[in-house]
Amino acid sequence: MSDLHRTAFIEEAHEILGQLEIDLLELEGSPENSDLIGTVFRHMHTLKGSSAMFGYNAVSDFAHQVETVLDQVRDGRLAVTRELIDLILRARDLIRLMLEDADDTGSIDPAAGAEILAALQELAAEPPHSAPQLAPTPALPPQPSAGASVTYRIRFIPAADIFLCGTNPVCLFNELRSLGELILRADTDRIPALEKIDAESCYTGWDILLHSAAPLETVREVFLFVEDEGELSIKIVPEEGSVDQPPLGEILVDRGDLSPQALKEQLGRQKKLGEMLVESGLVTPRRVDSALAEQRMVKTLREKRQQTEQQSTIRVPAERLDHMVNLVGEQVTIQARLNQLAQQLKNPELTAVAEEVTRLTTDLRDSTLNIRMLPIGATFAKFRRLIRDLSGELGKEIVLTTDGEETELDKTVIEKLNDPLVHMIRNCIDHAIETPEARLAKGKPAQGTIHLAARHSGDSVTITIADDGAGLDRQAILAKGIERGLVAPQTELSEEEIFALIFAPGFSTAQAVTSISGRGVGMDVVKQSLEELRGSIDVHSEYGRGTTFTVRIPLTLAIIESLLVRVGGDHYMVPLALVEECMFLTAQDVERTHGRQMVNIRDRLVPYIRLREQFAADGSPPAMEQLVIASFDGKFVGFAVDAIVGQYQTVIKSLGKAYKNVEGIAGATILGDGSVALILDVPKLYQTAARESSAA
Amino acid sequence: MFKTTLTMEHPGAGILHLEGAATIEFGKQLHRALREALDRTQTLSVSVAKLTAIDVCGLQLLCAAHRSALLNYQCLSLGRERSAAFAAQVRETGFHSAQPGTCLRAEGQTCLWAESPSAIDCEAL
């Protein structure tokens, strides 16, 4: 077995484990969902089978024993309880560790597996009546899981007077067509001869196959006004299980006990079941034909789906994508050089080629960056487990609601976003949401809510983390700020400024340090992490009602839309998302403020930084400088430059280890002429300027 | 509006022309026209080229006429030229896949809705 196959197995196993966790948490919320029980069972079954195939026998044995317990759940002999979900989740975590520790480094406690299995077996040994309310209800028809398409078999024989009641069956069929793929077969068996027919009565029935993701109720609703009078049956056509069961003949051929030719001959002699049934008069040819149509439809749809699944995804190592993005970055740079050259040479043919290359490069760049886009939903799903476990540990009742899971972000951004979000959610659980008793005393529902939402907003994504907990205590924050010397006593601060104190290093108003949070190491790190992602964070809170953190993050870290400016012979870039306006800075403006670097913009005094001084550029400034006004977190700052070159979209290059800690610079890019332009870190430059100003 | 005209092409062989909307409002009229046409012919072709609409009620009547014809050893078929409205309705109501129905009593007999060449046998008038 090659390492490549093992790596592919491990990746797939992790995906299954991720989905298993999501499904287990969902099952806890709807313990009677037999479909979900089946899915959980299948996950464990797949893990068992594939781990055995790849030589992970310990994983396979362990999964087998968990699967045995899940089989009891599937059969309705064991109820789904929180305790059971706890144990299966622990089993899932252990399998993950076992896969990670394939070399048996001894990092796994050998007793852990035995302990989980003993607890599971103990649970399985209890009589099912111990938790009868959670037993699956076999009376309920199976439901398609959300988003999954199923095939419905519908037999509809309307009442004879359906036409006279003003109902046209075609309208019903059109409604069904809007739900999915439809195959209709009219059953004309009941139509009498012309001598006996009543011209205005309905004798036709229909066998319908509908392949749709719509739930059963939606399908049934189509027939809402006609089902009472006629005959209606809607059933889900069962699909083959995950385990293929090859026919006997194929097994014998596989084993070499029978030649394919001999099998074909024998099968040729055999009469088809449909023919035998028709001959015996048990069913009409039409019924057999209808059933064969169903068989064909299910087969076609399955083949189509398998083909789509096979063709629609391809597993590629992330490093290859990163390499591709780097190459595209190089191409963007070369393309800029080509454009510049075409402009200089003024050769129409070269200009035409350069324009074509620009168009192709832009498409290539967008497509390449799109490949790395992932929905944030998977990250949100991970928090469900975090909230479940931590709230249980703290004796709190917390539910997670989410919105905008489909919002896509660059893979790198999502990875880097994980830690700050985990930190904020842990804070919500530990400090924000009160205990059920405290909540009830305040007139709130016992169960607290954490809401995670994501949405696109221009070239950024906004993520909100909202809770309905205690809210931030302004007075306590201010007092702590004064105590820590962050704010001078008697200083009047706006609510926004007071809340901003929570992002100061070492700030915490928690009375006690818990294992989860409260050491005051956190929100400053969160803010710093987000700023490293060129993002920002805002907080809004109502005391007693809850807190909302709003995080803004660029869609991608690989590319930036910026304003290119020039100072002396050097170029700098200001992230366009932060630019508010541009204006001239005249000698009179400078004079008016008596040399203080402030400018009055519509009655607002905005400080500005001379980039020439900041970066010690050579030469002297022009008579009339230009000022780029940028804003972030509600703060305004200007940058005095020699000239504004224009808008520029570029690929960000890191500065390397030696320069990565240079304050005020977020990165660099290569311009069309091959020179380097530095990307300004606006918040950092503002902080530096503010620090120097207060020191002065 | 709905109009039916029977034209006798040969002795015992005729074409019933259906024109307009063969819908429930005109169900009785179509029923009557089909019965009369079968009474007068041994081989009947029903022309649906000028149908602007037809509903399940009309399709059932054609099916019933075909059944009667088979029972009485007559030949009834649909004309080769079919209006778009007729063809669409046959498809949308699942009549196109209704064959083989129980109206088939013997081998070689074809369902009215089949689109195979044998379905237009009677058109060789």
C-alpha cells in the first residue's frame, strides 16, 4: 500500500469523522430521526471497513464495537440519549487520535478505548424502556436528509369527478415538476370502451416517479385538495445501501468457480421475472413496465449522481494550490510590466497583445483564487461541539444558531480565523452567558444563545458573534482600565472607547480565572490576530442583554486592492478599503495648523503622517503635497505623499523573516517596472504616530 | 371552440378531423363524434393536426374509442401530423408512456399512444 493511498485514506477518514461529529450533534437535537441514525451508523461502518483495508486494525476493531452498539440504536433496541452521544463523540475523538498516532508513539492512553467501550456496553445492556421517549418511531416514513435528493414513487388515482370539481391533474404534475425530475406514466387500464365511458369522468391513474430534494410533506402538499377523494400513495424508493451485495453469479465468477460465458448462457435460459409474473396473470404487462421504468430511473439517477460525484471533485494538496497562486502572482507582476512597456513603446500591436494578456491574467487570477475559497460553514460546525462540551462542563444551557454558512473565504483566512473565533466563543460561554438559574432570575429563558453569522460585504466578509448573555459592564471596564493605567482618572470616554479597552493587553474583569478563560490573555491577541489578517473587530453591547462582536476580514490574503502613492522615488500602497478621500495639502494648510500635523476636514481635526519623514525618503516634498485620508475603527488618519498614482490591484508578497516585524508595513508587492512597493499597515502607523505624539 | 368533421375517404374508411379545443366543455361532443365515426367506418383515422388544446378528458375519450375499435375488430389510429398542443399534452400527462395497456388483446396490436410506425397503420387509406 503506497503512502499516497494511506494519505488519501487519512484525509477521507478525517472528513468522515468531521461529518460524524456534525451528525451526532444533530442527532442529539432530534433523537428520533431514523435517517440520521442510519447515517451515523454508516459513517462508523465506513470507518471500520476502510481502516481495516489500510491496515489500521486497532481502529477497525474499535469502530466495529462502536458500530455494534449503533446497530442496536438503528434497530430501536437502544435509545439515543445525551450519554450515548457523549460516548460516541468520545469514541470519534479517540479514532481521530488513533489515526494521527498510527506510528504508535504511545500518546494514546491504552485504557481510553476500553473505558469508552465498557461504558457503551453498559448502556447497551440497559433495557430500552429506561429512555422510552427517545426510541425511534418506525411508524414514521423515512425522510430525506436536508439537501439530499430521493426518489418518490407516487401512485395517484383521482376521484372520478375530479374534472367536474375544476381540478386539472396537469397543474398538479407541473407543480411536481417544479420540485424535481419527473417521470409520468398514465395508467389507462380503467378507461372503458367508448360505449361505457362517461365523457366527463376521470378513469386515468398515474404512476409517478419524482426525484427531488423536497421533503415528503412538500410533495404531499401538492395533492392537498385531491387526496381525500382519490387514492394517493407516496413512498420513498429505497436506494442500495453503502455495502454492495453482488449477485451470486458475480461472486462465483469473481472466485473463478464459473466462467463469465457460462454465467451469461445460464442467465439467457432463465425467464425474466416480469415475463413470469405476466404469464402467471399476477400482474399486468403495464404494471411490470411501470416497475421497470422505476428501476431504470433509479439506476440512471444513481449512475448520473455517481458520475457527477466522480467528476465534480478532485483532491489536490493545498501546497499545490499555494504554489499555483504564487505563480499567478508572478504572472500578474509580469503582466503589469508588459502593460507598462506597451504604454512606453506605443506600439498598437503590442498594446493589443498586452490587453489580451491582461484579460486572460485577470480571469486566471480570479479562477485560481476562487479554487481556494471555502465555505465558512465547516468552521461554524466545529464550534457546535465546542459549545456543547464547554456549556455542559459549566452547567450552562447554550444553543448555537448560525447564518450564512455558505459564505466563502480564502482557505488561509479560514484557517487563521479559527483561533480568534474559538477564543471569543469560549469567552461567550464562560463569561457572557449566565447559568440557567441566573437567567431565569433575570426573566430570560434558561437556555442562552450564541449566534454566528457570516456575510459578504464588498471585498470583505463580516462575521458576527452575538450572545444574549450578561453584556459588558461599562463601569467595571472603566474602573479596571483606570486601575491598570490604561485610562487617566476623570477621563471622559465614549461607550465605544470604553468597550475598546477590552482589547488592551492583559485586560480582564473576570472575578475568577477558570480553565476556559479569565486570565486576560485573549482579546488583545484576538485583535492582533485579526489585524494580521488585515481585519478589524468592533464590539457592541447592552448591559444585561448581550454582546455582539463584528469581525471584518478580507476575502483573501493573496490579493489587495490599493491606492498607489509616490514619495520621492519610492512607491507605497494604501489598502483601498480604508481610503476615505484624497485632497491637496497646501503650504497654507500646514501654516494654519502652526506646523502641527493636523488637517481640518469638515470640522473634524484629522492627524496626518508625512510618509517622507516616516520612511526617511530622500529629496524634498513638492510645493503642493497630496493627502490620503484613511479610516479604521472609526479613527481617521491622513498620509502626506508627493503624488497619487492611482488604483492598483496586486498580489501581496510577504516581507520575509527579517522585515516581518517592521511596524507600519503590512507587506510588499512588485510593480510593473520591477520595483518594490510597500503596503502600509494603517492601524499600526496610526498607533505609532499617536504614541510619538503623546510622548512629545 | 371545438369542431369535428368526418370525411369518408373510401367506403368504410374515413378521417375524423378534430379542430379547436378538445377539452371537458366539449367532452360530450367529442364522445358523440367518435361514436358516430366508428359506427360509419371500419377504419378510422383521427386527425389531431388542428387541435389547439386537449385535456385528460379528451385523451381518455380517444383511448376509449381505440379500445372500442379493438373490441369490434375495427382499426382506429391517430393521424401522422399532430399539433404541438396535442403532442405536448400527451407528453405532460404521461400518456406517451402508457403503452402497452390492457387494451392490447393480441400480439401486433399497438397502443394508440405509441409513436412507432405501426401506430399509423390505418392511415394507409
